[in-house]
Amino acid sequence: MPKYRIHRMKDSPRQQFRWAPHVSGAASVKPRDYEAAGDIEAANEYEAWRRMRDSEQPLSVGDLLETESGELRICKYVGFENAQWILPEPKPSPETAKTEEPCRSTA
């Protein structure tokens, strides 16, 4: 049976997410808005939701389930939809910044 990693949305971003309009397509989510919350074994995300529904911490709108292969599914009012992490751009190292020459005007 597949195993899903549970990511719980933090309270502040959850309030914004709950009131945001529904959009189609993959949701873009930020890792900083989530906390790891264990694993669950289930045949699919809907079975995981059903099994957790009567637990102390059921899945809520905005929570993520991550498959073993890294695929993300976000819980929405309409069911589960695809999601993807938005990863921040790496900052240039101080050495790289020093070696790059500033732009110069040729006029």
C-alpha cells in the first residue's frame, strides 16, 4: 500500500488560502508555509482523507499529501488537486558577486 507524507499548512497561510478564489491547474505552494506531520498508508489520497476524518487531526483544506515519488496533492474544498513546491532562487555567493563586473554604459 502506498505511503503518503503529510504536510500541514500553518495557520496564517491557511486563512489566506481558505478565502482565495479557486483556480484550476497545479497549486504553487511554499515549503515555509508547511510543517511535516507524519505519514499514512492508504490506497489513494481519498482513502487517506477518509481514514483521518475521524482522527484527532483530520486533513484540512490546504494540507498536502506527498507520494513516495514526490508528487504533491493539495486538499481543497472540491477534492485533491496537483500541487508543486515553489523553491526560492539561490542567492549568489559573495565570491560570485565580487567577480562579476558591473554593467557599464558605452555612451
